[in-house]
Amino acid sequence: MSAPSALTLSRPDDFHLHVRDGASLAAVVPFSAARFARALIMPNLRPPVRTTQEALAYRSRILAALPAGTDFSPLMSLYLTDQTAPEEVERARASGCILGFKLYPAGATTHSDAGVTDIRAVYAVLERLQETGLALQVHGEVTDPSVDVFDREARFIDTVLAPLAERFKRLRIVFEHITTRAAVEFVLGARSGIAATLTPQHLLMNRNALFVGGIRPHHYCLPVLKSERDREALCAAVRAGSPRLFLGTDSAPHARAAKEAACGCAGIFSAHAALELYAEAFEAIGALERLEAFAAHHGADFYGLPRNSGRVRLERTEWAVPAAYPYGEETLVPLRAGEQITWRLTAMESA
Ligand code: NCD
Ligand code: ZN
């Protein structure tokens, strides 16, 4: 088959997205709304989004930041803490727009200090999640500083995730932003009800990208980029087309000064070109025909949501990513800043 000059896909969803709050919202949400019908919004604000009431208020602020007439539906996740009340699960389910609770091991990533210190502290909440069918979204890394940073995901599987999936046999779990061969093997071999999201950066880059000619803070995210062997395992899994794997960008904006610092923040901003970057990644591995199901079907099916109507169109037209985008009073350096991207978004129709 010759390389297509355009791709038309069902409108996709982004099942892992950070949009922050306040002035940042208007700077970043329109990028996602231009490409995706829905997105699962991460709750790691300061203070975190812990209750249904807080999530509904946050959702309203996101909607208010959208250009008039935009058809985009934010879906929410609540931030799990040692203090989360089990009754919150029922309130969340009744809201109709909260898909689950997010487990951040305390200290694992950006704004995770209010996270869970010991998984046993949330067993009662997990029990309720399992009963209601809401999902647990998991940042899967151990926080023990003596564990090598490249091994923290694999260690988490052995010490936390695998035992958890056994203990709560009906709990629906999304292993977020998987980065390793170990995670691929775990998810593909796990019982039913377990899925994973994959980011564009982990499909496109390995850890060498952190050190090309010097240290590259805009390629730093958590979980950190892994080895080429790991990247190949992620690519092989999406090429095989497992319905357990779906799109979650983990687009995570930080102001330029917070990234280019002696202690730079973790997070890669990709919302400006998210679908285009996945198209590049899938094409590079000869799997463009798998993109639509990965981007528009598997996630909706896992979460029991209707698939979207409408289409998006990408054309094979190189374009240069700007060096930076405005970000409130500051600026934001996007993935591929100043470089070319092969695919360009040319249309989205919601009907
Ligand atoms: C995310 C952020 O900045 O909120 N950062 C990141 O590196 N991915 C948090 C997260 O998802 O770990
Ligand atoms: Zn994230």
C-alpha cells in the first residue's frame, strides 16, 4: 500500500490530559478541543480535585475556557488521598461525568504530595469502586528513592499493581502512561478489566532524547523516557492492536521557566499536535490502520462510553511547530518546538 496523503478518523478521545486551572485553561484547552471529542482531565491541581463537588466546579471552569460553540466534553477523575471517604465513590458515580479515581503514590510525580502513602489506606474506597464499576487510574511508579528511576514502573507492578489486581478481582484499572516492556507484558497478560494508556512521547522517543547534545528539559516527563527496547515493546503492542491499549497523551503544560531550571518540572506539552504525533508514531511502525481504534474506540469501549460521532481529518503536510505558545503571563515550549511535524489537522466535524 502506498503512503496515504490524508487520514480520516472517527473523532478521538484523550484519556489522560492535564489542563491546569485559571489563565492556563484558555491557553491549552482549545488545542485538545480542536482534536478530541472528550478528554479525561487529571485532578493534580493545587489543591487537588478530591471531591465530586470540586470536580464539577473544575469541569465548569474548563467549559468556560472553551471558544464559543466548541463541542468538547471534559470527563473527570478524582484525586485519591489517604482520607478519601468511601461514600465519595457513590457521589462520583451519580455525577455522570466522573470516570474514576486517580492513584498517585505520594511523591511520585508533579503535584502528588497529597497522594496515597500506603495502598492499604484506600482499600475501602477500592472496594466501592469495584462495586460501582468506576475505574482506578494509576500512576504506576514506586517512590522509594533507592530504586533506580528507570526501574520504578516495573517495581510498582511487582509490589503494588499485580497484588492489587488480585485482591480486587473486579476492579477496573487503567495503568496510565505505560513506558516499559514489563508494563506491556503485565497489561496484555492480565485478567479482564485492566487496560493502559500510551503517550506520544513514549512511542516516539527513548531516553537518549533527554541528552541530545546537552540536557533536554522539554523531554523530561514522568514516568521518564525509557530504553529503546522498552519503546519497541510499546510499539509492537500497539501494532498488534490490543483493545486494552488506548490513547492518553499526558500532555502536561509547565511554563518555560519552570522547565528550564536547576530543578525542572516533569511534564511534556503535546496537546498542540497530539493526534498528529500519534499518526507519525503509528506510521513509523507501519500501523496507521490501527490508529483509529486506538484513538477513538478502545478507550470509549473500556469506559463503557458511546463511541463518538463525527470525523477528524489529517493531511500529510509538513508544518513547523512554533518555538513557544502563550501560557497566561508566561510561555510554554511544546513538544517538537521549532521542528517539523508530518501530519496536519485540517478538519473536525462533530456531527
Ligand atoms: C504530569 C504533570 O505535570 O502534571 N507530569 C508528567 O511528567 N507526566 C503528572 C503526571 O502525569 O505524572
Ligand atoms: Zn499525567
